[in-house]
Amino acid sequence: MNKRILHIAAFCLIATTGMAAPVQAETGIQAAAPDESPSVNITVPAFQRAEGKLGETIVMGTIHISVANTTTPVMLEMRGADRTQFELSQTEIAPGTSETDITVSYKPTGVKAHKGNIIIESTDVPEASQSISLMGIAYDPANPPTVTLTPNALEPFSCEEKKESKQTFKVSSAQMAESVSITMAQKQVFQLSTSSVYKNLSQDITLTFAPKSVGEYKDTIIVSSYGMETQRIPVSGTATSATVAEEKEGDKFELSTENPLALLNEHFDSVVKNKPLSLTGWTNSAIEGKRAWWGYTFPDYDENPDESVAKVTPFDSKVEYGEETPCEMLLVTPALDYANAQSKMLTMRVRGDYLQDNQTDKFTIYYIEKQGENIVKSEMKGFNLPDTKDESGEWNEYHVNLANLDLADVFFIGFGFNSMRGAANSATYYIDDVSFGRTDLAVITPAAQQIAFEAIVGKENVTEEIAVTTQNTQNEVKLTVGGPNASKFKLSTKTLPKEGGTFQISFKSDTEGVHEAYIKLASRGAADQYIALSVNNKPATGISDLQKGEAETPATVFDLNGKKVLTADSGNIESLKTQLRPGIYIVRTGRNVQKLTVR
């Protein structure tokens, strides 16, 4: 073969086999240059939620970033509402070729479950960009999370097999970073109404005992959350065999006018808790259905611990949902002697629990008399009886003067309740301190039944002192604010001594218009008193009247001709009035100019 044939053969071998066989220089073929395109490779660990305490640093892991031939930096940035709770050891990787480890740390400054995102971006290799989610949680060791259960121990449950029994308790938490988990250890016959309570709030939880067969049962409520010591509350229940038909509770509805009482003063101290009420002279009847009024004693965690009362409720866990039946319970006083009573004053205390807005349950107070053999009952009007959710748990005391009314010489007072008996309804009412004919009643008398004034938008306005006098009171007088705009009013005190006293009302609102509320004055044994509040909140226009309590210094006073008549150390309205003659003045305190009327 000649040299030309050898050259051709070598070219054909390379073309057909693809082998990089050695080639003589005279062929003109050279090896390719190495790849110099930019690259970014990111290795991310599986980040777990960081758990720690305020003031400490927790290393969450390391991100490895490999870059080659880049011309712009690779940028790392923390984002999200909690981004300041996380830290990166490096936020930029210089252009070029390098191997870099980025340390990710959690440095909590607030009690919370935190979330953040790491954004890694490369303009040279945009497809390599990533978003990495982070989570952390922390508590304050100086103020550790706490959970309180009220009551802290539940009474043993008891019900028939295939029925239900319920108890309600309150879970309250504070300084929590996340919600409180509440669960049963066995999750069999005991069932909780929820498995979680939102952090730093109080919530009522119902525990239901629902055994399928006869026996003794035990379980444990487990309460836990990050940073707190897990609590375990044991519960137990007994399931009995199904019983025969229920007997009708209470008394036959028959009233006798013999031996009427000129004085009644009943405190229900001898009743038996959750048993049909039975008191000498009283008539306790199931008018419809089989349940009557019960006796009840409040538990030690109630604001009235160990106090005995009369109780009525339609709640019955043994009645399946959808199988509720009508019920009417009526509790009637002994015969009362209107003709010979030294006083015609009727008193009672009423409280409602588990009330709902627009409830169908109805509590009624009746005037009852006998006309021959007939019993006639009439609803007594004028009572603002509790029947809304906001009124739950509050005692209300009523004093009704029956003097000068055309009543029978002998009469009765009845306490009635109508509802549907079953597990769907739970409204519960209590009565206590029922009396008639007493001459030693406590009395609260406020100086005013209604207070109305004008105020300036955004400015605090304070009333004159309001006097409250009392008679025969044995307990302090409690003052509370209620009504649609209650949050705009504040009281100078929440209690007054049993002898009475004075208080002031302050008002401040940034909203123009009429604001209404009321003050309730209450003392055990006295009728509740109410003071209606109405404030017309107006924007400041021109020179406004000087408001009581202002005390900027110094104060300069001018008459209406502009002549300075006084320089005072204080702009307090009461102090200025003692130094000025009757008339209208202009008062300058600091940058404020206001009008002062002295009468």
C-alpha cells in the first residue's frame, strides 16, 4: 500500500468504530477542549423541627453547595414572618469554583412555633435554585408553659350499658408555644370532645363515658405540649345493667292553703345533691315527663363552693339524640299569707348555666292561687331572667314589692321550667334565698339610676363621684360594667364596702356617636341595682370644655376679654374652680386651650 491508501484507511477506522485511536499529526484532527460551563450543586439534609429555649442556639444542619465556573455569586436569603429566628453562617458564595458548607441555626427570641424559608438563587444556573422550609419551636425557661385543669380530678362516671355519662372540665394554658394536645390513653369507652386546645386560652372540654357492656373501666387523660411536663389524669367509670322504666319524680301537683306562712326564708341548706328536691311545705312536681327539680351543692371550684340550691335541668345523657321528650318541672312554695305578712316583699336569687342565645328552654316565675278546687297560675312579668350565653354563670337577685296589689289572701310562688329532656339540651337553672314577708332586707341605693353626658372623641372623660348608700348589707357591693359598649367604660373601683361609698366612671372612645352600657351593683341579700349609661361622643370643635381630672402645669386663666386673671400651678378643674368667681373663662395648659365654666 502507498501512503495515500494508509491515510484513507486510518480515517475510515475512526469513523466506523468511534475509537479514539492515536492519529498522526499530518491528519489535521485535534482533541476537544474540556467543558467550562457553570454548574451549581446543592445538597440539603432532611431538616427536622428545631426544639429549644429562648436565648440558646440550636444547629439544625449543614447545606453543602458545590459551584464551578460561575460568574455571579450564589445568594442565600432567609424569608418568612419568622425569618429572624433562623441564621445562616454564610449568605453568599463568590463566583468561581468552590466547595462550601452553610450552617443553619435556630436562635429563638420569642415563645412560638416558628417557620421560615431559605431561598438559594443562582443567576448562572437558575434551574439549581431552591426553597428550603425550616421549622422551630421554643419556650421561655424563666416563664415555663403551664396547663391547668379545673377541676383537676373528675368524679367517677356511672351509667347504664350502651348509654352515656358526661362531665365537663376546663383546660387553661399560659406561656405556650403551640396548642395543647389532649387525648385518652386507651381511646375506648372514654371519649373527649376535642383533641387539641389552642394555646394560651381556656376551653371547656366534655369527657363522655360510653360503655357498651356492664363492667368497671379505667383510662387516663394525657395532656401534653412542647416545653411542659406531661400531665396524666386518671378517670374511672362503672357501667350497670339497663334498668326498668323510670319512676316519676317529685310530688303530685296538689296545693293546700292551710297554715299559710306570713314569713318564708328558704336557703335550701338541707337538700341532697342531684336527688329530687323534698322540703316541708314545698311542692315539687313533674308536670310533663318524669323529672322534677333536684337539690344541688356547688363544687369547691365554683365561686360559691359548697352552697346548696334548688336545680332544674333537661340534660339527660341516657336519652339518645333525636329521642328527646318534652318536660315541664314546677317547684312551688308553701302557702303564703298575704293578708298578715308584715312585709309584702318577695325575694329570690336566680342563676343560669350552659345558656345559649335564642334557646328554646324557658324558665318562668309564676303567681299561683287556688280558686275553689282549681289551681290558677299566671306568669309574673318584669323580670329580666337570664336566657343568653353571656348571662351564664351569673347570679341575679330580685326583690319584688307586692304591696298594694290585688292579690289573694293566700297565694303561692312557682318556679317553672319547660324544655326537651335529652342530651341535646343542657340549660340549667338554680334558685336560692327565696323569701317573703321579711322586714330586714338589705338595700342598695345608687345616687342615680341613669347617667348621660357628652364626651370628646379620643379623650378620657371622668364623671363626678357617684354615691352609693346601703342598708342592712352584710357583704361588700360588687360593681360590674355590661352592655354593648362596656369596653369603653372603666370604674374607679370594682367593690365598695358593705357600708356603701363612692366611685367614678371614666369613658374614652375613638368612635363618634352614642355609646351605651350599664353598671350592675350587687351584694348578697340585696336586690341588684342598675345604672344606665349613655355618652354622646363628639369630635373636638373649637374650644372645648375643660374635663374633670386634667392636671397639666402650669395653667393660665383669661376672661372673655382676653385679660389674664390667674396663673395656677395646676390645670385641675376642681382646683381652678376654688380660685375663680362664677363666670366663663379660657384656660391655657401647655398647648391646649379650653373653656371653663364656674357656677
